[in-house]
Amino acid sequence: MSFSRRSLLVTAGTALAATATHGLAFADTATGADPRMTTRQLGDPNAKVVVEEWFSLTCIHCAHFSENTFPLVKKNLIDTGKIRYVFHDFPTDQLATVAAMVARTLPPERYEPFTASLLASLDRWAYIKDSSPLDALKKMAAFAGMPGDVFDKTVADQQLMQFILSQQTEAQDKYHFDSTPTFRFNNKIQLSNDMTYEAFTKNLADAS
């Protein structure tokens, strides 16, 4: 999904800013770390090859990669310890920002399955007709185990929203993305497009 540089700065919009958070307690009291803001990744942490993906949860190209290529990447490369795969939220509109906030509030081990389910069903929530996308997202979050009151507080959480947008802006300034999904292979090769498994493995070999 292509986008303009400035359009990324309005992904949150005034709808999220209208409400403040009320007593959300996600921080780890022992370390002070907020688990919602930790890295989302799969695979051997010591793998010699690292692949990073920046994606938007309302992007049809991200959805195509998630449904058609990523399962093979996970089975053949991640689960076998050949690569470490790092996910980066890069919302290209307000709804994608909200969805990323919800995904990060779920337990870390549910992040990838939940984002995969969202990308596989864009027509049932992001592009739903005659209904509210936010209400549909809330139902999907409930299926993933998130109570309704937690969902309501999550989508109003300015701290979490700012974290996602700051990470997005930092990546945009550093790497100059022009579309999603964007991949970086071992910090050597950067590509901004959907790709087949064969293309993915070729770039992996080139970056090794």
C-alpha cells in the first residue's frame, strides 16, 4: 500500500485523541517495562539472519503476503531456526493504528496469530459494509480473549498510540519507506513490495 509522507502523521486522528486512558496498568512493576512496547518477533534469537517486516493491518498487499508467503516462511525458515523474524507496526491509516494498539495489548504470543487473522479477514472488519469497522474489530479482539472494557481503554490509550507512531516516524525517517509491506534482510537489502516465497528466499540468500 503506497502512502504520502505526511499522511502517516494523521493515522491516529482526533477520534483517538478524544478520550484519555483511565488507570491502565500494563507496566511490569519489577522492571518498569511495558510488555506492549517490546519487540514482536519469532524464531531463534541467535539466528544469524534477521528479517524485518514493516506492515499495516489494513494493507491488502500486506494481507496477500501474510496469507500466501508468510506461512511458508514460518514453516521452512523461522520454525527451523534459520532466521529471526521481526514485526514492525507501520499503520497507514487511523484504523490500522487502532488495530496495532489492540494487537500489542494482547499477550505477546498472541500478536502474530491475531495480526494474521486480521489480515486474512479485511473484508469482515477493515472494509466491512453497512457496519462499524471498530465494532467488528472489537468482536475479533473478544475472540482473541480481550474483554470489552480492556478494548475500550486500549483504543483510547495515548501512550501506546504515541509509541507506535513514534516508532513509525523513526523508521520512515531512517529508511524512507514508500509503501507497505517493506522488508529488510540482514540490514543489507530493503524491498517495499509483496513477494512470493521464491523471491523471499532469493533475497535472503543475497543478504547472507
